[in-house]
Amino acid sequence: MRALVAAVIGVAAAFALVLTVTAIGPPSGRTSPKPLLTTVPAHP
């Protein structure tokens, strides 16, 4: 019985976290205009 209560509390906490993140929305950050270095420099 204790395991069932713990499972219900865990599911409720996860659901509350999802609702909170959905209500807040995505962060209003911007991506950098500078490209990342994706090439490997030539070996000497």
C-alpha cells in the first residue's frame, strides 16, 4: 500500500512539473549569431 501511495505522489509531482513548465513557456533566450567551430584543425 505504501508503494502505491508513493507511486501516486510521484506521478502527481511529475504532472505538476510538466504543467508548470508548460505554463511558463520556453525561455526567451536567443541563439548566438556566431557559428560554432565544427571542423577539426589540420594536424601538422
